[in-house]
Amino acid sequence: MDRILYIQQVLVQGGVLNKQQTADRFGVSEKTIQRDLDTLRNHFADSEPRREILYNSAKGGYLLDDTLSRFLTSSEILAVCKILLESRSMVKEEMFPILDKLVQVCTPLDRLNQVKDLISNERFHYVEPQHGRKFIESLWEIGTAVENHNVMEITYCRTHDGETRVRTIEPVGILFSEYYFYLAAFIEGIDKDKHFRNPQDNSPTIYRIDRIQNYKTLDRHFAQRYTDRFQEDEMRKRIQFMYGGELQTIRFEYTGPSLESVLDRLPTAKVLQVTEKGWLIEAEVFGTGIQMWIRSQGDYVKVL
């Protein structure tokens, strides 16, 4: 223990550890000092700030390097891999290369095979989304159009009838929910009286990105539509169910076992009052998708 603490102190204080000199100091072999360094290497890799023990030939010994602090830990990599697999958001051809790249940067290296083993079962039984389409490259190009306020033209295959429509849109955000990536956008030049149930609806339209068959970015920009109330991050909080429709405020009493699950599902939710049976909650959401969630809660939710 004294030997390991000595090595740790030398390294933490910015010193250079010479393996032969340290072995002579404690009357042990260089192999013993190497085992001590391996033990400390795992410790520093898993501690904060994350550091790595490296050999510096110019200085003739080992020193601490803080490069690892800029990379994911093995635990973080495992968490991200689990989230990706459980999302079932991509076909294997796109999902598996991402997983492989994440696992390959595991540190220390002896954790690499362990992380592989921990995700091997989910990877083997991974079920691809039914659409079977690759779209990762599209995410970057669409995201760039959102960032730069570029108008886009898309050919979209509708989910309910399979018909395609060509739309000129102003893309304002990319979202993810329950297996799919979505694009929120305003449609240019559409006859709202003909195509919208409510012509006064000023909320964005929601498109599943995997159903966008073709797209191109046009060489013109659109003005940012949001006022202080509707900044993009606020829009993401309110678009939770990926159905179009106006912004609405709902108020309901929740009497279920987990208030936390409701607040996590509805980021805009606020508890107005603790009732005799549960909680009075208010939230702002876009569209009618909230109605399906309410029905899924059964007797736990009573709309007021």
C-alpha cells in the first residue's frame, strides 16, 4: 500500500516515475512496479478528472496525462450504447457502426471486451424499425438547413395513405420520439382553407424523417418565426406527441402512482395543487396526440 501511494503521489504532483529506481527503492522487481502502475491506470481512468498514465521516452519515465478527461468513460459509453439499442431508431447498417465506434474508444482498453459483452445480447436480438430506410446523412443536411434558416423542398410519403406530396418548407427543428426522428417545419404557399382542419393553425407541421423520400435545400432563407414565447427549445418541450395541431393548454388531475413519470413525459407540466387523491397539473402541448396519452392512463387522469 505504501508503494502504491508513493507512486500515486509522484504522478499526481506532476513528477516522472522511473520504474527501475522505484523498484530499487522498495526492493521489488520492475514487474511488481508495472502491476502497481496497471492498478493505478484503472483508478485514474475511472476517476474525475480522468487521466492516463503514459510512458515518456524523452523524460525516461511515466507521467499523468489528462487527455482522457475529454473522452467518454466506459460507463458513459455503455449507457449511450444501451440508449441507442433500446431506441430502435435505425437499421442495423447504420446502428451497428455507431456502436462499434463507441466501444472502440473504451478506456482503459481492458474494458473494451467487457462493454462488448454487456451489449452483445441486445445487439444480437436487435429488431430494426419497419421502414428499413437509412437516413443518418439526411439528419446532418436537414439540421444544417434548420441552423441556417434555409428553405427546403421535400417529397414526403404520408403515413396514413402512402401518397406522396411535394412541399416547400421552412424547417425549424429536429426531434426524436418513440423510435422515429421528426422534422418540425412550416409549409410555404399552402392553401390552409383546403388542407388544414383549422386554417388559423399557426403551429409547425411534423414530418417523419424516414418518410422524406427526396429533399433539397433551396438557395434562400426564411425569417425566424418565433417570438420570445416560442423559441426553438420551448417548441421542443411542447411537441411531445408528434401530431400536428394548435398549441393548447390542458389541465387534469392525476391520481396515479408516479408523479415523476408525468412530469418527465410532459416537460411543460406544472403542479398547480396537491389534491386529496393526487395532483392538479397544467401543461402546454401542440396537437391532439396528448389525447392518446391521456387515454393510456385510464382512471389515473381526469381532464378538467
